[in-house]
Amino acid sequence: MKKLFLLLLILLEVNCANASHMMGGEITWQCSGSNYIFTLKVYRDCRGSGFTTATQQLTVIGHPSISSISCAFVSSTDLSAPGCGYSCADPVPPQGATEEFIFKSAPVNLGTGTPPATGWTFSWNLCCRNGNILNLNSPGSLGMTLRSKMFSYNGQPVTPCFDNSPAFAERPHSFVCTGSAFRFSNTAFDVELDSLIYIWDKPADNIPPMLLNYRAPYTVTNQLPGSPVMEQHTGQVSLTPDTSIMQQGDFVTCIRLDAFKCNVKVAEIYREMQVGLSYGCPFVFGGGLNHPPLIEDNTTFLSMPFYNDTVYAGDTVSLSFRVSDSDINTSPVAIQTVTFNAEGLQFGTNDTGGTGCLYPPCAMLDHATPIIFSGSNILQFNWVTDCHHVGSYNGCYHNQTVHQFVLKADDNYCPAIGTNVSTITIVVQGPVITSVGSTLTCNFPNGTLQWYVDNVLIPGATGSSIQATSPGFYSVISTLASGCSISSPPFPFGVSGIDAANTIINTQILPNPSHGTFDLLFSAAEKGNGIIRIVDLSGKIIDEFAVSFQKGENKFPVDLTSFSSGIYELQLNGENFLTHHKIIID
């Protein structure tokens, strides 16, 4: 018995040694027709042993019939700082040598059930952590558990797939020099434009996940030296670790990303990452610490970690900014090289194209990325907003929609590149009706206005205000100079007992993209009538037909095989609702 116990102990120690430098990762999913494809990303500290490319298993907790999901190896990438003379292939890699592994599942059918209130948890665990981690107790005896959660959305079955989880736009940053200011973006994007909130959280071990406490003086909201601060709407983290050898070492961080669809939480994605802090990084030429590149507003010449603007659909957003770095490296002596990149669902191809974004017209820079330069560079951001940038997504009307763009600048300092980011947040507003007594007002400055009641045009009602003379659902349609039209949410005047926002919910287009034939599916709170309109990217109505629907689940086949390939918008209009959906014909 003692020999058996000793053998098990030896095997456990070998397994821990083989995995003792796993740094973190995350689990996300995306829709594939009616099914889900899961992605597991794992990051390795290359100072430890290698990692396998064998198929990995996600453990599913809470699902009535699925207990695991297989994820096959896709790729591995060395993330070591380029040009610094070290990599994961070195016989003895230094701190900062990092490797990313990506695994994906085949399309998975999760059945027709709905997750419980606690959600379904998708997790992955491996023993053991780096024993030198400073902000956990006894880290070498702990495993690393990555996890994410899928929640119910208004009781809707998870099949067919209706929700893509948010996905991080940037790889996590893993190596920082003490004393240097550091800013990094954890910004994620969601193709359904769900609302996203970033929250500090605890790392985990075991399955089911067991949350780990931080070792004093570190806490959930103070996971790193340098008083880290995270902006909850962008995921941007900033800190400046002191130039102290006591702050050198490895630290675990964990960030939770919550996604809300129509104010209902639908997902939690946990990103865990080990961050290495290095004391005694070399000075730049002339002495002194390295400074990351500057990103400044080119009008005020002030640092621009964030740029926020609220506009009306139809407005143009223009922003000039300057990216610069005057530091000089010592080996060889040369001014630093800056690499600039940008991310955002509304950027066009190469960040300069008029197509390739989620909802054209696309935002554009005046230079294709990446841009590599020395000294400074002035760049221009331009975006002509339109009807397609505000409205209803997945059956939930937003009278304003948030769009984010991430600007990132890296220098070529070694051993740890200096990084700076700026997050541009543009809130696009559509027309909204307010009331004072029977006076209804829509102060929307763009385009020409036309008032409707119960989806019927009110002759001559083209001003910003009208007097409501009868009960009904009032709306305003503004036709912009580009030719597209945008509607306000229906405003119930003198109507009781009906929640206009919930009349039509859970709308889906399946399949999408398609060859022109697809189904429009939605749930209705009561029976009624509506109009399905097909609108091209210019806003022109190119087809429409009337439908009658029943209380409960509805499905309408749509045939657009006579249309050219491209992107269109499907609108479902009724007496007290208006939904918009992007459709793609390939």
C-alpha cells in the first residue's frame, strides 16, 4: 500500500512539473448555424516545460446531458517580445518568453433546454501553478482552472444558437518592467453589441471551480503592485510598479467579463493571466526609465487614454491624434520604433476600407495598419454614422448604441516592450420621443421627420412636436441625407396593459449568412400584424410584405434568392414594435 501511495505521489509530482508554468487563458464560444463552437486559449510561461498539442476536454457543469466538450489543437504562437533576442525556443528562456495555444471544438449542439439561474459552466483545469507566484498562498500546490458561464436569456432555448460570447480583442500582456508606466487593454467585442462590464475577480482551482484568495497585501481589486486601476466599461488597466526589487516576480490576475443582452446577463467570461514584473531593466540612452509611446489628442496635445463622444445617427465623427516616442534605445543606439495597430468591429478592412465592418458605413483611419515608424505620426479617425449604427439587435431596441475602438502603440524596448492604448467610445443616438401631457416631442436634428400613430402616417406631422389626439403607439421616422431611414421606439400614449418593449422578443434569422432563403423566428406577447421590409445599405426599401403572427412562437420563411449577394437589413414593423437585423446573402 505504501509503495502504491509513493507511486501515485511521484506521478502527481511529474504531472505538476510538466504543467507548472501555465500562465492563464480564457474560454469563449461562437455560433455556427444552430450549434456552438468553443475556443480554449491557454498561455504558457516558457521557463517551464512544454505543453501538449493533444485534444483538450472542457468540463461542462450543470448541463443535463453533456459533461464534456472536446477541443482540438489549432495553433501555437510564440508571444515573446520581437527583436529582443529571446524566444520560447531558447535552451533557457528568460522571464517574458510566452507561448499561446489555441484549441477549438467541432460545432456542438447543446440541446433545446435552458441554463438554470446559476448558468452552465464550461471549465478546464490543469495542475500545477508556478511555485514562485507572489500573490497566492502555496501556489505550487494549486492548479489553474479556466472557466466561463452561459446563462438563460428570457427562458429561450439555447438551440438554435442565438448568442456569441464576447471575445477579447487583445492578447493579455504578461511582462512589465518595474518603474515604467503601463497601460493595457482587455477590451472585448461582441457581434450582437451586447453591453459589457469588466470586473476584477478571483482565480480558481479544481472542478467544480474553487475560488482562490489573494495573499496579503494583495486583494481582488489590488492584484498587482503599482495600484492597478481598471475602467469597467473598456477593460483598460493602468499601473506603475515602483522601482523596487521587492516588487519583482510573478503575479496572477483574473478579470471577469459580463455580457448583457437587453439588460439580461447572458455570459461570464473569465480571463486569467500571470504577469511578470522585472526589476532592473536597462535604462534608455541618456539614462532613465523607458516610457511607453504617447497617444495624444492632436488638438489639445493632452494624453488620450480615453476618447468619448455622443452623436446622433447621421453625424460624422472626426478625431486627429498623435502617436510618438522620443526614447532612444542603447543596443544599438537608435530612436525607438513604434508599431501602431487598431481594433474595432466598425473598422473596415485594414482599418481603412469602406467595407468589412459589422455595419457599414465603416470607421476608417487615414493609414492602413499596422503602421511602423520612428519619432511621431499624426493619424486621423473618421466615421460617418448612419441608421445602421443604432436600433434593434436581437429583438432588443436600443435608442443609443455603444461602439468602441482600441488604438494600441508598442515600442521596441527590450526586454519588455512599452505599451500604450487608447479606447475610443462613440455612443450613437437615434430619435426618441418624450412627452409633456399630450405634447409629444422628438428633438432629433438630422434628416427629415415624419410622425406615425399605430404605424399609419400622420399627414403634415413633420415637425419636432405634435399634439396626440387619440390613444395609440406613436413613432417618428427620420430620413437622413444618405437616404436611409431610422425609427424611434414606439411611444405608447393613452395605452395601458401592454409593454411595448416586450411585444416582440427573441428574434432570429436562420441561417445567416445564407444563399437567400432563411427563416425569421420570433416570440410574440400577443397576436397581431406586421410588415417585413428588406432594406439595402443605402436605406432604400427594395421589398416588403405583410404578415400576421400568433401569440407565442412564430416562423416566417423568406426567399431573397433573386437578390444580389451582399449585406441587407430586415425590418419587422408593427403597431408597437420595430426590429432591425443584418442579413448576409452569399
